Amino acid sequence: MNDHPPEPEPGPEGGPEAGPEGEPVPADHPDRLRWNAKYEGGAAPSFRAHPLAVRALSEPPPRGPVLDLACGPSGGALLAASQGRRVTAVDVSETALGLLGEEARHRGLGDLITLVHADLAAWSPPPRSFALVLCTGFWDARVFGPAAEAVLPGGLLAWEAFTLDARRVRPGLPAEWCLPAGAPAALLGGAFTVLDQRDVPDTRHGTKRRMLARRDAGG
């Protein structure tokens, strides 16, 4: 792998593009390098939709587009697109986005998925714009507030991330990447109704917490 991967070029055929209100991801960004290395490792992604994405899309959310944050080669984005929804998929790894885009085109869904190459700490979604905001396997408290604000009235917010308890299994996991007690539900304002929040134990990879919440219709 090159030490500095080339910047992706935006194009009309579903290639990664710079997102609104964000800056290009630096070539030496540590998360970009780390995740590119993972996805360039040769293992083919399964494109299996995350259980939380499956549940959220079966609720269902109201009509409208889907936002998939820290998406990777997301089966959830593909599932939403297969239902006719427009999807914005955001990730720091252009390699992951390339894999997702290739699979989307293979399934005839390329026109429904917009790939955005961005560092979520420097990118914000427009408020009240998405019927479903989905994020699995990622936590940054700075990202959560704008993500929740991006949900349309009546729309869904679906989130899963490691808990602090996961550090028993993975002591090298930074605490700021883990959900504190009660979060993310405890961080939502009164505009949301929490449909479910539960811990998902995993003795090998570490416990995660899964939440599904709906913004009140008048919220």
C-alpha cells in the first residue's frame, strides 16, 4: 500500500466526493490510512446488512433518504437503496467507499447511493434531512448531536457502538471511542422517543450498545 493514497475524484458514476460543510480528508489522516489498509487486505466484504439497519428499515421510517455514517462497505446502504431510497454513505476510507460503490453498480443501485469521502469530525449533515440516520461500529460524541439533528420529524436514529465495558476485552480501545453509561439514549433531547436500547455482549470483540429512536412528528 502507498503511504499516501491518492485523493478520490468525484464523478457522475457514484465515485466518492467531498461532502458539504467538510474538508478533504488529509492523505496522512491516521483513520484513513488504518481503514484503507484493512479494506485493501484482500478479504471480500460480505455486504450483509447490519441487524440494526434491517430493523430500522422494517419499522419503517417515513419516506425520505437515508444517511449511513462511518458506513464502510455497507450492506445497510444497499438494503435501503434496494427499497428505492436514496442513500448518502459517508466514510473516511475511500477504499471502503469504492467497494460499496462497485457493489451498488453491480446490483443496479449506483444511481441511488451517493458516496461521500469525509472525516466525520469535520463533516456535518444538513439538519432535518433524512428519514433514517444509521451508524454502526463508531462513536464520537461530537458527531452524535449533528447526526440526531439530521433526522426528519417522524424519522429514525439507529446507532451502535462499543461500550466502556468493551475495554475489558480490548484494553487498547480509547475510552473516547466508547459509549458512556446510558448513552446514546441519555444524550437525546425530548424530541425523541427511544424505541429500544440494549447491550449486545461479545466476549471476543467487546460489548456494544444498540439504540433505535424516533424523532417525534412535531419534533
